[in-house]
Amino acid sequence: MPSKLDSAALDQLFFSARTHNAWLKTDVSDSLLREVVELMRWAPTSANCSPARIVFVKSPAAKSRLKPLLMDGNVEKTMSAPVTAIIGHDLEFYNHLPKLFPHTDAKSWFTGNKAFADTSAFRNGTLQGAYFIMAARALGLDCGPMSGFDNAGVDKEFFAGTEIKSNFICSLGYGDPKALFSRSPRFSFDEMSNII
């Protein structure tokens, strides 16, 4: 039986973890970015479909391509981050199901059923985006996930010629705790859930 994580681990993943908007000038290595993906890829998706596709925007040249596609309020916090990940999903993920889910013909569930495929890609890609955040936190990184950008522009700039669509972006690095806002409230158990 798995055991409950200790309080330090839960703090790092949930209770003390915050969305950061300001960053220390500390590099995030390519090897650490690889570790994040290597960790998040093990979390579940339906039929192991794994539609998430990630572009790490790190170089000054890549940042200059992303900058004009950001809402004004997101420019500074994104450009000052060591890395920003574009979290996308492949609308044609099902072409990889013979490899990823080989024990049955799962590809046929989606071929010719665009609405089902698109919904599955978005749902499971979003799940993988959440796993990505938790993996990054588990490996000691802070995250700044956000919407507030031109999705169509990002798709054209970073995913041209593919069936990959952007979902959200997530800045990564080591956040400056002095720049954090007060924590916003959350719903209580009784406000958001019930047991029947």
C-alpha cells in the first residue's frame, strides 16, 4: 500500500506552493526540464492517449517570438521567467495509439469522430498540463501558469504544420517570494463537494 506523503512534501506540492509572477535570476537547466517531462509522462490519461505536447521557450530568440502574442499584463512576468512552457495537445493523438495502447484497436475509436477526438485531446492534454505543474513543483521549481495570450497566434508561430493546439502557458523557475500576493481564498469541502 502506498503511504501518505509527509507534510513537507504536501507543502511543496500544495499548501505552500504558489503561482509566481516574479523570478530570481537563476537558470533552469535543460536536464531539469527533461526530468519534469520524464516524471509527468507516467501519470494517467484515458487509453494512455498522452496528447500533451510541450515547447519550452527559453532562448532570447524564442522569447521574442512569444512576446507579441502575450496580453499586456503577462509580458513582464513571462519574459523575466527563465523558461516558459507552452502546453499544447495533439488533435491527432490517436495515430500513436497502436504504440501507446497496443492491446486493442483504440485508434478506431477516434478515426472519423473529430468531436470525440478533439474533446479527448483537450481533456487529457489539460490533465497532463496539471501533471506537468505538479512534476515541476516536485522537482523544486516554481510555476506561473496562465491564459492571457493569443492561442491562434501561438499555434501559428510554434505549432505550424501540425495538428497541435495550445492550451495554456506556464512559466518556470525559482520564484521571488517577496513579490507574492496574499493568498486568495479557496472553497471549503462543503462548498465544492458532497459524498452520496
